[in-house]
Amino acid sequence: LRLLEAGARVGGRVCTRPFASGLVEIGAHWIHGPSPGNPIFRLATCYDLLGPEAAREENQQAEAGGHPPLPSVTYGSSGRVLSLQAVAEAHDLFDTLLASTRAFREAEELPAPSVGQYLQAEIARRLPTLGGGREDARRLQLAILAACFKLECCISGTHSMDLVALEPFGEYVSLPGLDCTFPGGYSSLPDRMFSALPEGTVLLNKAVRTIRWRGSFCEEGDESRDFPVRVECEDGDAFLADHVIITVPLGFLKEHHQDFFQPPLPERKAEAIRRLGFGTNNKIFLEFERPFWEPQQQLLQLVWEDESPLEKPSADLEANWFRKLIGFVVLQPPEQHGHVLCGFIAGKESEYMETLSDAEVLGTMTQVLRKLTGNPCLPAPRSVLRSQWHSTPYTRGSYSYVAVGSSGDDIDVLAQPLPEDPEDPRPLQLLFAGEATHRSFYSTTHGALLSGWREAERLNQLFEAPLLG
């Protein structure tokens, strides 16, 4: 058994780093749905990696629907704090409409091809009654709804909800439980799993260039046994194998699958890779000398009051990229993290942010916070750290979604091992795992883990099958 890791650490899109006085999550942030049905939660509990809150039974049974609680405070671009009632009304409407998308699963006729177009049509239908019919209140409701769309883009990992297919949207399953974090960092989980492996199993900085399959390869000087797969690395090393489990992100496959596999993948699988969506969701961490927010505040939402989900946003990324920022989560507790805000931003704006320097990002964030809090003297953050998942060569984005023109069937096709013929004398040469191969838990760490277990079990069953002779 060999694990080839392209980078200098294990964990992939799980990546904990030191920042300020504590640790921050550059990649996966929460256990989504921490309850007994979640294998990440079970493993983390078994390894004693979680705090006491996660163990409370009422927290495990809470039906959060995969969405964060209402923002503690919402700042408008006019420099005022928006009314809690107006914010709650808009969020309630958005959540209700989003929940109604589940009704179109396996529907023969759809009101719209995408989640975004469906939501926009429903909001337009309710336009006369929004804000109690008052024009100023209606404009504010639309602006808050536009912020809800941005939040959903971050959750779905997409540039726009217009790209997310409506019919299969309800196939995604949210597990019960209030999302929780790892006190010692999410990386404590893969690190613990890594430490249980025999020494020499994991090879770091071992990027794979080409996977040759359906071949007959022999070790040099040993013609007695041949292997169907040869894995060739960028550094010139090569490994012969009977079976290879491929866990590279869909973003990498989208750009490299034609050269990465020799012979190329069957057209059906290549089409699934092309059709499925893979977007970018990044974080911006800001450290402050002292907080400008109240101790009980956990989520600071930003609303640009001139925006509406019924109007196309500006395509001028240089001038407007920061408007896609949904706001900031306050990292808790401050005794552990210092005074740190974690901002979330998705899509093309997020990818543009990656091209800027730390100083440019910090300067822009300072201007945005001064404008929205209405405090031109708000002290600038002391330091900044951000993720850059689109620029990361072996990832090229954050996680998958089911795009318009694709379906859950594409996820199943992506997960299907090769060769396709189950009667092939050299079965299961290429197996595929990772979050993008799990039909109901795509985009999650628990989906990734379950997909890996699924492929390991395929091999277990092959090895346990009685030999025919």
C-alpha cells in the first residue's frame, strides 16, 4: 500500500494553520451535521478531538438544515445597523423558498433550469407585497435577499446560483446536529489517521504526472509478474499497481484528465467531469488589536443597499470584487484565537481576490468595514491571511456542485471504477473517491471519507471473492 501526496502535508482541502494567537481553518471549517450518522463526527469522537459542546445530545439532534443561524448584526452600506426584523423577514423568505426547491426532485417539468432562476422568479412574484408594500422597505428586503444569494453561493461553492441545477438540488442530504469545529484544528483528524499508518506508507511531495492503465508493466529485472497500472510521478519515480484509488479534486480533473490518464478516460466519464460544477469559496481572516463588535456577536453580515437579486451584478471585478463578501464569522473563543474575523467570499470575485497582494486585500477590507460600520476611524486590522484555493495547482477550486446540464447520475458515473466491464480479467484498475463522487454528501468531508471507505470496501470484496479455477 502506497499513498502518493502531491503536496508537503496530508489532508488536502483540510488545512489548519497558525494565525494571530490561535489556529484557523484555511479549508474545511466545520463538521456539518455532527451526529452519529456522520462518520467524521464518529471518528473525531473516537479520537477525543472534539469539545464538550459537540458531545451534548441536544446539539446532535438539532435540525439546522446545513445553514448558519441568523446574523448577530447586519451592517448596511449606508453605514447603519439594519433592523433585526427586516433581516429576519428576508432570511425567512429565502429559507422557505430554498426549502421549496426540494419539491422538484425527479420532477418531469421544471419551472426553471437553475436554483437561482427559480428563486428569482418566486421573489419577483412576491415583489408587490415585499416590505409591506412600502418602496423603501421593499428595496431593503431585496438588498438583504441579494446577500442571502451570496451566502448560498458560499455554501454551494458556486459563482452564481444560476449555475446550480434545480432538479437534483434536493438530492443533497443535510445531517442533524449543530455544526461544530475542532478545538485543536481540523487537521488534527487527518494527522491522527496518518499516524496510525505504517512508516513509509505515505510519500509527500510526490505529484503524479500520468496514470497508465490497461497495460502490462513489469518491475525492472523481474518478468515473472506484470501489473495493469503504472503511476508515473513528476520527479521521475514510477509505481506499478494492480489497483489505484484516485482522490484528486474535480477541479484538477477538469483541467488535466485528458493527459492524466493514458489511455484517456471513457467518454461517458469525461463528459461527467465536464458537466459537473466545481467552484471557489475562499476565506479572509482579519486580526484586530481589539474588537469593534460586541462579545455576544458571532456573525456579522454585510448588505449593499443598492443591490437586488433581480438585477445582474456588475461584471467589473476590479472595482466590485469585495461586494461578494457575505460578512464575517467571529472566531470563538477570543482567549484561544485573539480578536479574529473570518470572511467568506465565493465565485469569480473570490478568484480575483487571489490575484491581489495581502496589503491590497487588507486595505480593501479596512475600507469596506469603515464604510459599513459608519466609522471612518475604525482601526485597520493588524494582519490578514486568506485562502487561495483556485490558485492551488492540485485543487483548482474548493468543492463540487451539480451544475445546470448535469445530474446526480454524473456523480455516479464519476464514481464508477474502470475498466467498465465487470468481467474484465484485470478488474478495478482505477477506482475514484473524493467528495465529488458522493451523490448525497458531495462538497463535504464526510462525503469524501465515505467515498474512500466505499472504494476500499470494493477492493476488500474483490480480495475476499473465491478464486475461480
